[in-house]
Amino acid sequence: MALSKFGFVVTGAGFEPAGQRVVLSTDVFEMIAVGVPAAADAVAVARQLASEGVQLLELCGGFGPVWTAKVIEAVGPGLPVGAVG
């Protein structure tokens, strides 16, 4: 199955804890980017993105192994999660 819905969560100063969203889409692909102020805020956002059907979730902005693991635990084993440092 081709990737058609991608989630991206990034940390950045000044973002709202519930996340600020940008959606880029075509007829066959959608990317949802969400900014959060801290890695801890990504857990709830990741759960929301999983419930919306994202097929792959990427984390960026200093999540490290602890918060990456917490996001993976929150979304369950069916959703691949990647993290960059």
C-alpha cells in the first residue's frame, strides 16, 4: 500500500501545547504537520494523528529516545514512528 497520509510533529518555541497544524494535500496524498512547544506535548498530538489514520509519523526537534519511546507507546505498534535529532 502506498503512503497516502503522513504525520509530522516538530517542537518549537511559541507553539500551542495542543499543537498548531498545517495540512498539505493533493488528491492522493496528505501531510499533516503539527508544531508543539515541547516533546511531552507530542504524545496527545500523536494519538490524535493516529486516530485520523496517518500511516507514518515523523518526530523532529529533540525528542530523544525517551520521548520517542513514549510517542511509540502512545500510538501502538501499528504505526511506524521515526525521529530525527
